[in-house]
Amino acid sequence: MSLKDKADSTKDKVSGKAKEVEGKVTGDKAREAEGKGQGLLGKAKEKLADAKETAKDAIDDIKKKKD
């Protein structure tokens, strides 16, 4: 996973958790849900970046075997 992808997904996860906690403390269900959603987005971005990395590695392996 690239550093940019890692930072982007971590930012979403941390911001989401902060919003979720804020929503719980203030009783704001919409804010809590927004935070949960943003946290899930961060996790999804992380999984996508991992999948891209795995695909890139597989392609590189195939190219090496071809040569």
C-alpha cells in the first residue's frame, strides 16, 4: 500500500471514529451514523489499496516468469 493510500484511509478511519464518539456523547444519532460511515469508507479504501498492491505484485511476477 502506498503511503498516500495509507494516509488517506487512516484519515478517514480516525475522523470517522471521532465523529462517531462525538455523536454518542452528544446524543446526535445522525453524527454518529456519519462517523460510522466514514470509518467504513476508510476501511474500504484500505482493502482496495491492498487489492491493488496484490494485483500489481501478481502482474510483476507474471512478467518476470515470461522473461
